[in-house]
Amino acid sequence: MAAQLQTAPTILRRKQVEQRLSISRTTIYSRINPKSQHYDPTFPKPIDLGYRSVGWIESEIDAWIASRIAASRAAA
């Protein structure tokens, strides 16, 4: 039986998330801040990469995009 290769998750930096979603830095942080009126509990949480550095797991961003597409199609 062939061994399955496991790949490490890809981490997207903030600018990559901005470009991928076509949203601003402010919008990203508004969606993850529970005190914001634009808070979205379904939006992927960032992971801490070190001092003043965060990233997002690419597969979580992809899943969030897919959920937004599905919600949009269901509403139509």
C-alpha cells in the first residue's frame, strides 16, 4: 500500500487575503472583531505567526468563499 503524502497547510498573509477576497484590511479586521457591527462569526480566524504577524489557513479561506457562494445561490 502506498503511503499518503501529507502536505503542510498553506498560510496566506493579510495582503494575500485582501487580494483573494477583494476586501480591505479594515474589512478583514471588522469581520473578526466581535465588537464590530460587521462581525462575521463564520469568517476564518487568523493564526498567530509571531510578533505582530498573523496569517490565515488557505483551505479555511477557500471553504469560507465556497460557503458565501452557496449562500448567494440559495438566496436567489
